[in-house]
Amino acid sequence: MAAGEYVSVSTQADTEKADLAREKTELADDPVQEHAELTALYVKRGLDENLALDVASQLMAHDALAAHGRDELGISDTLAAKPVQAAFASAATFAAGAFLPLLVVFLLPASALMWYVAGSSLFFLALLGLVAARAGGSSLLASAMRVTFWGALAMALTAGVGALFGVAA
């Protein structure tokens, strides 16, 4: 899980770097056009033409690449992709999420494990979806349903592949 998250977020970080490199070249090649582009973004967001021109001028004088990265590309230091952080977060949440169904394995007889582990895993996924929604301030029901649905689908596909290759119980 952590490796997949690292690879995925690294790809995002590479894309951001490439976008910023392209923007840096555009700023060097045609600063007037880039200034007009930034001004137009601010006008589109609701500033009048004169204020947008002033804001674009001041931000470009301070740090043109940062202004274009943030306002044109949506890239900022705060929101930039952080692959190592994402990998550690993924590993920690995966371990925490796996702990609860693992308890079921220790508490129940082997003959009942398949259904109880699957059911408790879905229950814990829904519970963790509720916790995440509560922490993030989003819809509790939508979050729990989304996490549970995709978890159930992943489990069903995994079981299907296992059956296809004769490794299912």
C-alpha cells in the first residue's frame, strides 16, 4: 500500500515539477504574455481590470513562478505532492485498519473466519469512513457508503481472482 501510494504521489510530484519547469520557460520567453495571462485569471475571479493588473504586477515582481504556479497551475508549497509523507500515511492507516479484523481472527474459531473477517472488515471500513468524514467535516453517510462499497468490491474481486486461479478456500 505504502509503495503504491509513494509511486502514485511521486508521479504527481513529477508532473508538478514538469509543469513548473514549463511555466519557468514561458516566463523567460514571454513575460508580457504571462503577465496578461495572470491578470486575466484575476479578472475572471472577480477583480476589476486595474486591480488585477496591479496584483499581477506585484506578485510577479515578488516571485513570478510562485504566482503562476499557485494561481494558474494550482500548485503551492502547502498543497504540493509529498510522496514520502503519503507513503507513511498510507502505511500507518493500512496497519491501523488491518488491526481490527486481525483481532477477529484471534477471537473466533477457524471454521467461521471467512465470513466473520469479511463482515467485520466491511463493518470496520464503514466505521473508519465515518471517523474520516467526521474529521474532515464531510457527509457521514456518503463517506461510509463509499468506503464500504469500494472495500466490498475489492474483496469480491480478490475472491473472484482467487477462485479463478484455484487459491480460494
